Amino acid sequence: MGRITRNFAVTRVEVTSSDPAAKFHTDTRADTVAVEEPLELRVGGPTLTTTMRTPGNDIELIHGFLYSEGLISSAADVHEARYCAGATGPDGRNTYNLLEVDLATGVQQPGPEFIRAVPTTSACGVCGSTSIEQIMDKRAHPLTPMPLDPQVVVSLPDKLREGQKAFRRTGGIHAAGAFTRDGEPLLIREDIGRHNAADKVIGALLLDGKLPAEDLILVMSSRASFELVQKAVMAGFPALVAVSAASSLAVELAREAGMALTGFTRGGRFNLYSGELTPARPEAGE
């Protein structure tokens, strides 16, 4: 839809000295920023949630959200997902900010506990589960542990960044990617919200019949929160690699689920919070 980024005239200010009397330099130019717009999701009529996201791959986003919430177990559980024809802006054009989903016959509709009556932010961490035990009960596929090759792990953030088209233009958007155990990118999605980026990846894999992701690594440009680990566990990823920190509950969930988890993965190093490494390769000459 061409709505991932927008250009604004901005004034760039450069301070060249700490002297209060010193002059500073200004330069007005066009700057590219990431687009953030609401997406309202209706399931079977009522509004289930509203999330702030970067437009694009919305169908994948919704499938990933419903799957990681445990509301659907396969792509076939969604009978139809469509943009509402009546959601128009002041210019009379469709805003593409309202999606209506009809679940397949026999699939249980979301209960009141899933409905969020107020809009959520793009960084929203409310994903319907409040405890590790609930996630363990909801997940459909136990994880098969994946020992991590340190050489592969440290290469993943750069490979993810290479696939971030919008980030290179804005510097303000998250990415999630599904990679093979050998470090090859299968698909990469971007969004202003890290949870939405993960949902887009999960939804794309679901629609392509590639869940559970039992032989893939989920790579995130963000920190590893409890909610992101939850989504990875629900989708069957045996490993999650995060560029930034991990939270305490994220570590606990990863260990309980048997999922490998790394944080601060950058600059040729990382913290291993959960899981195992492949046996060390001998140094040259040994």
C-alpha cells in the first residue's frame, strides 16, 4: 500500500561546542519516518483488539496474533479475513485500518477474557496469558531443543538488518525474521511494534504451512520480553535470538519450555540465557 514510511520537513540541529555562547548549525531537509496507524480487529462481529502497527502484511499479522493467542490452531481455522469496506477516511478512501475475521465453522469464538476494549500501543505486551503455566497448557507442540552454533548466532543480527528495508530509511522500526539453523533467512518482516513484527512472521509461516517452526530460529531486533518468548513458544520455535536484553520472566519461560534464548547479541558476542551450544570447534593448529 506504500504506507510504510512518510517524509516530513525537519530541522536538523548540530551543536559543535559546549560553550553556551557558541553558535549552533541548523539544516532543514526531508526526513523519512516510520508510519504508525491503528489496526482494529473484529472477530465474528465484535472488536477483539486495536493495535498500533505499520501498515503492510496485515493478514499475516492477524493470523500470527490469533495463533500466538491460542485462538486458532491452523490457517484453516480462519474462514475469511477482509478489510472492512465501510472504513473510510475524510477523502472517502478505504483506510485499510479495520480487519474483519470470520472463523471457520466449529472454531470457538473468543471469550470475553480476550476482548480488549481500549486501543493498545505498538509496544503492547498484553497477550492474554498471565502465567507460564497457562502457556505450557495452551501450546500445541512441545519444543525439540536446538543447540546453537555461536558462529551462526553472532551473524544473525547483521543478516536481519540487511533485510530491513524500512529501517535503513527511518532508523525507527523493528524487525523479526525466521532463519534456518545454518543462519539463512527464510523471511523477514518489519513493524513499528516488535510484537507485531513477530506476529507477521508467525502468520506468514502459518499461511505457508510451516508451523510449528521446529527447525527455525526467531531473530528479533529488540529485547526479549515475556510476550515475545510466549509467541515463539506457541509457534514452536526452538530458539529466539534477541539483539537487546531479556527480561526475567522471558528467561524463566524459555527455560521451562526448553527454548534456547540469547540476548545482547551484537558485536560478536551474546548472553546465553537458556539452552545449549554446539560443541566448540577446535582452533586452527590444534
